[in-house]
Amino acid sequence: MRNKKEKWLAFLLVSPSILAVAVFVYGFIGWTTRVSLTAWKGMIPDYTFVKLQNYIELFTNNLRFEIDIRNTLIFTVIFVFGTLLLGLASALLLDQGLRGEGIFRSLFIFPMAISYIVTGVVWRWLMNPAQGSRLSGLNLLFHTLHLDFLNSLYTATPEWGMAFIAIPAIWQLSGYTMAMYLAGLRAIPDELREAARVDGATEFEIFRYIVLPLLRPVTLSAMIILGHMSLKTFDLVIAVAGKQLPLDMPSINMWQTTFDAHLYGSGAAISILLLVSTAVLIVPYLFFSLRKEGQH
């Protein structure tokens, strides 16, 4: 009887949170899905059912959405792999037992405490594409060091603009992946490495055949987290490059389509596609993680 009362009490305590999530998360997702299937254009709601017409229009003769997909792929690949490599390198460095490890660890993680807007504003100045007498930021540094061949137009080059925007994101999130990799490295028993050394394995072979395979779960987790963050990138791109078509992203397209052009049906369709693309990354990961925990 007492256990039953405790269960009901626990349910009552969490019921406000459950209700809030049901209404403000899943309820709004359902509402957005409904709007994405309507012909709502303008300030007056229009719930005329148009099936998948808004989605079809995005993938047929829509140059802006094609640019969005291309930019998302470029940004995601460079951001994810750059963050993983820099985070792993930092973790390996700290795992050597350096003096003052706590200070370096704090320095690497510190960028996470800064918002994307602040990061974007700072890096917008650092990557100022101005040339000649108006040099500033990194270009001025390279000029002072007589490394003018490194000067670049950065985000002013449409072909490489998204790659340069990924640099601030890598700088901000590499400390997070460093912490994940460092925890993974510290979880590897020293006995495994010592046994490999006794068998004549070099440090590179130990890293390749022992350390990297054991870090695969950490790498997968980091890729999932970073991947879904890259799909939703909005504020960083706005802060670094502003609203430019060559550097457009689906999230910016959704905002302008919905709140500037008042094409609520099309904007809702873009937001649902963003949700689906994020779910494609996260749901399988959560499923296998819960399944693995259940087996243990």
C-alpha cells in the first residue's frame, strides 16, 4: 500500500513536466505538421489541405533550398570531423600527465561557456575580408608576420564561405569533445597498454589497435551530438555572415519564409524537415543505447 502511494506521489510530482512537454513540445510539433500540409500564406490563417505540396515545392525548382542542403552538408562535414580531430588531439595531449592539466582543461572547455552569438561576433571581426589599408583581424596578423599568402576573403568567397563559418563552431565545441575523449581515455585500463608494450607493440600500434577501437562509442556519441547541432545552426551563421543567399542555411530559410514572407505553410514544411533530419540521427542512437543498457 505504501509503495503504491509513493508511486502516485512520484507521478504527481512529475505530472506538470509531462503535461508541459506534451503541450509545448509534441503538441506544437503536431500543430506545425498540420500547418505544413495547408495553403496558409499571409497573416490570415488558411487551413486548406494541400497534402504534400509544400514539401514537393521545396525539392523541385527551388534554388534556395538546394543551396541550403549544399551548405548544410559542407558545414556538417567540416564541423563534425574538425571538432572530433581537434578534441581527440587535445585529449591525447592532456592524457600525457602534463603539469597544470586542470588549467589547460579549463582553457579548452571555456569556449563552451560563450554563446554562439558572441562567438560569431568575435570571429566576424577576426575573419574580416577587408584588404589593403583596412586590414584587420587574422589578415592583419598574417600581414604583420609577413605571411600575406595566408590572407583570405573568408566568408566573402561563396565557394568556401561555409567552411570558414565552421571554424568558429569547431573552436567552440572542440573542448566538449576533448572532455568526452579524455573520459574515454581515462577509462582504458593501463594493463592493456602495458601488455601490448610487453608484446613489442609501438605507441602508434597501441593507439591504432587498442585506443581507437575502445574510443568508438565516444566517437559515435560525439558525432551524433555534433551532427544534430550542425543541422540546426542559425545564430552562428547570422552573427558571422548575416543573411546572404550563398551562405544560407535551412534554419535561416525557415525563419525568413515564415516570419518575413509570411509563407507559413512552406516555413512549417522546412521546420518539419529539420526535425526529421535531426530525428534520423538521434532516434537510432537512443534506441541502440537503451537496448544496450537493457542487455546489461
